[in-house]
Amino acid sequence: DAKTTQPTSMDCAEGRAANLPCNHSTISGNEYVYWYRQIHSQGPQYIIHGLKNNETNEMASLIITEDRKSSTLILPHATLRDTAVYYCIVRSPSGSARQLTFGSGTQLTVLP
Amino acid sequence: NAGVTQTPKFQVLKTGQSMTLQCAQDMNHNSMYWYRQDPGMGLRLIYYSASEGTTDKGEVPNGYNVSRLNKREFSLRLESAAPSQTSVYFCASTYVRQNYGYTFGSGTRLTVV
């Protein structure tokens, strides 16, 4: 599995865009980038995933660089309820069922 | 649509006692998982079931057993609980081999004294 590197923590002002980076320099051609978040010991919540094109849904946008070695999750208008640990994971959809490894993630704190 | 339901939500056991954590999903997913999360740590995979009738060990299987009862239900059993098994346990499900995100339950908070 490709490894990911994320900053340990980030702060963001409420109402501003939160940009969470992730490095995955060893990503393989068929591996997708997934983002999850975990709000204060609740179960992790799926946010978004992508292969090489930028993706957007009702929660966030995912920007993947052309070489696919890094990506950025964007929360366009962060609220206090977005305070959570955000996990960036790379996974092949054709791989084994065990391929969802959670690292340490980024603790995002949205400040009032 | 309940998603993934875990029971119980909280449990306190004495060392040596046994118990079964229940998990059920109503999304017709084929794969199910059990994770544990210790305080301040990431999730670690205990066991998983890629499809009905199959189970496999994850990263930290010692001290646990699982049963994939049917497509909907995947249980985790602690035969002789130890204080080291104090943790929050999460069940998850998905369609493996497709571009689906995992759906997680709300967790079972287990304390072994």
C-alpha cells in the first residue's frame, strides 16, 4: 500500500476555506485517494475519493496534482462542526479487502 | 436506513470474562470489518470478512474471534477479556473491489477492569 504523509495539526478560522494537504509519492497507477474524518471518537466518516481528476461533492473538494504524488482536501467554508481528525488513505479498489490503513491523520481545529 | 449498527454502545468487563460485540449493516455490502482504536491512536484492523462465509486476520487479531453470521451480521468475540483490550471498537462495511467508501458504526466503548 502506498504510504501517506499529513501534517499533525492545522487551524482554520470559521467561514474560511480549510486546505488539508497529503503527500503520497509512492502511489500506484490504480490506487485511489480517499479522505475520511473522525469527529471526537465517533466512527470515521467517508468524505470523498478520486483517482486523478479533481472531485467535488456536497462536503468537500479534492484536488490531485497531475503527477498524483500529492492531494489537497478543501472544505470551502469551514464550520466549528468540521473540527475533526482527517485521514488521507490510498487504496486500490481491486486490491484485497484489508487495504484501508489509517495513519495518524491531521487534527483540524476550526476557530471561532 | 440505519447504516451500520453496533451493540452494545458501552460495556465494562472484568478480566477473564467473555462477551460478543454485535454488528449489522443494512446496505447489502459484501465486506465487513472490525477495528479497534486506543486513546490518541489511529484505527487498527482486527479481523475482516471479504464476503459471506470468509474471515481473515488483520493487524491485531490475538485475543479475538469473529463470525460472519450472514451477509448482514459480523460479530466479534472476546473469549477471556484482558485490560489491554480496553478500547473503542468500530465495525465497518463496504463493497470491496468497487469505488465505495467504508461506512462505520458509532462504536462500542469497552473497558476491562
